[in-house]
Amino acid sequence: MGEPREVNLVVGYYNYADLKALEGFLQGTGITILSAAQDAQRVFDDAVRLEADAVLLCPQVAGYRRELIDDLLYHTDLDKPIPTVGWVDAQSDDGRAMVANGAKGYVTLPMDATQGNKAVHLIRQAIEQVGREDRGEIAAVRPVAAGAARSWQRKAVVPWISKGGGSTRTTLAVNLAVALSHSRLGNTPTALLDMDMTKADAHTMLGFTTNLDRARREGRPLLERGLYDLLLRLGEVWEAQGSGALTPRMLDHYTVPWMPDKAQLALLPGLFNPAYADTPIFRERQLIYEIGKRIIDVMTQKYAFVILDIGQDMTQPLHRAAIESADEVVVTVPPQLTAVTDVANALPVLSRHFGDLSKFKLIVTAYDDGFGMSEKEIIKEVGLPKLITIPHDAAVASVSINEGVPFVLTDNGPLGEAVRELAGIYLPALAAGRKGKGLGSLVSGLKSALVREA
């Protein structure tokens, strides 16, 4: 067996005497302290600037916040994650709290020989673990906040219908993702993946643009790369590297944060130009399918909720990958005979493919009882269990889309309330607090967050 690899460590400490004791225990172990600080921001900056392999962190350092652990793992300045090991007082519960927030274990103070040896073991173990997570060899464990948010139902959800136009797939995907990411119950990181191979426009509903003139004229954030660029890069190396070509670190370079100061929503923009779907790489359908599956797999390692926006054709490789990877497919059916008929014809095919339809749920969308089809008729024809009915409100939806401000943030009427109620289904702690009067903390949290100041 060869010599253990050299490890570069950054330390966040509270008492200088503890630091000196640690230095003694690390002598001859191959672990070198690059920097030691009593300030959380300094710890983070040094870890990134010095390209540390790991951080040993005392939560009593000035400015400590639980998000620091996650920031070190998923920052984009380096091509590797930096794991944290906690360094806590033996009489406190800080160690378990740090692990709940993403730390890879903890050692206790005072620093004796037992804890010194444990520190060496945990630091090396943490580096190995996050390396395997980053390469996709094992699933990354996202931190789960204490309290009510433990009732998360971690899910990948696809709104879908085998009909184009008017079914509100994209509108629902965007607003559901925004609602979930804005929860004030705890750490609910959410990703929105635009995998629509015919009209990838989810980004416009979040206020982004791919048009430079519009970006300059309206002050909208400009998107310069997304799913297409990621597919091209992976296509070049897939034959040699397979699924290992895509790591969580690489994916970070193609996602963009939305309202990072107020929410935890990451967007992977889709195919900006429909003509992209006719480029050579898309003629390799099996390759696109495999890459799509891998993208979703890595996303579900990193985020509590992954919402996938896809087009109507379930045979397209990215759409197929999304439907197969999803924990739940919400079939969005408006009160139109053509939509109901299309879904009724498609479901037997899906039932044969999956063996049953247990992961398919009905959402009656854009509903108005004056449109000619009743909810009862739609449910009977489709034959799926109904999650919720979302009412028709073209004016609210159109203004929201044109302004790039999801209506779930602003609408106090039936449309906004319905999507907030749907979010409550996936975050049961929210629904538990409703008491028949709305979603309480979620509503107030959502209403306080806007894309642009008025």
C-alpha cells in the first residue's frame, strides 16, 4: 500500500490553544494546515483561494452560518467540492446540527489523542466521500434542515400532456418551482430544468432573455449558455467517459441562480433556438437520452426538488428521459375535448411501458365550469387520481409571463392560491399549517419576494 495522499486543510477555530493542540496531532499525518482563522468569511475565502482539500470548522467562529458548509461543497470557483468536518464542544449539540447541514462528521473538544486521530480519519474520509459524490459514483446527501422541513417529499416532478399549446405545462412548471424554492420552512433547494425540445422558453417567465438588445433595453439578465452547450460538451467526451463525464461541479457552470438573495432556485436554461434540435448531436437519439437521464440524476443528487419542463412528444429523447426519471408526472389537462382525448389515448402506452400508472397524477388546469367540460367528466375520461384543480385566469397568467414575474409570487386570487396549494402537497408541513385559511408562512414568504423592485 502506498503512502497516504497529502491533504491541504483550512481551519476555523475559536480558541488558540485548541489550534495548537490540533497542529501537534496532525504532525506526520500528511495533513497540512494552510490557513487558520477565527472569521467564517476568511475561512471560506482561504479555502477557495488556496484550493483546500477540506475544512475543519468550529461553528463559534465569527459570522458562522449553516449555509457555509453547502457553499464550500457547491461553489463554482473551483472544479472540486470542499467538504467540512465540524469541530465542536463535547457538551453541545453543534456537531449533529452541522451534520444535518451537510458536514461530513465532527470531532469534539477538548482535543485529546482520541479526537486527534478521529480528526485525521474523518478529514480523509470526507475528501474521499465528496470525491465519489462529485464523480457520480454515489448519491450526494443534501442537508435537511431541522424541524418542519424534515417532512419534505424529495421529488423530481414533470408537468406533461400529450398536446401542445394551452395546457399550461411550462407556466405550471415555473410557478411550482418558484413556490417550492421560496419556502421559509427551511433549506429547500430547487432546480428547474428546461428540457422542452420544441420551445424552451421557461427562462422568459423568470425574467431572463437571450436577446442582447432586450437585455440592454429592459435590464433583463442575459443568458449566454444552457442545455445545448452542456449537451455539446458532453457529446464530445461521452464515448470515452460515459456518465462519469458529468459531475455536479460541471453542472454548476451551466445553471444560473434566480433571485439568489431570496430563494434557492437554480435554472438550467433549455434550447434557446428550436433549430438546435436539428443539429447533428440530436440525430444521435440514444446519446441524447442517456445524457438527459444523467443530467436529471445529478440534479436529483443536489436538489430537494427538481421540476422538469418538457414538450408534448413523449418519444423525443429528452422528454422520454424526463418522464422515466420523474418520481411523479402531473398530467395537466385543460377542459378541452382534444386534450382529454389525447391523454386518454396516450396513457395505455405509458401503462404498458411502466407496468402501471402509479406515478401519473391529474391536474385539471385552466379550468372554468363555463367551458363545457366538467371536472367529473375530465376525471372519468382520463382515469387518473386528481391532485388539484387550477382555475382559468388568462389575464393574470399573461401579465405574469410578459413581465417575467411568476404569478405565484404576486397573485392573491384563485390562480396563485391553487399553485401555492399544490406546493403544499409536496411540502406537507405547509399544508399542515393551513387550517383552512391558506398556506400561511408560504404565502407571506412568497408575497414578500419579487423579481424586480416596483
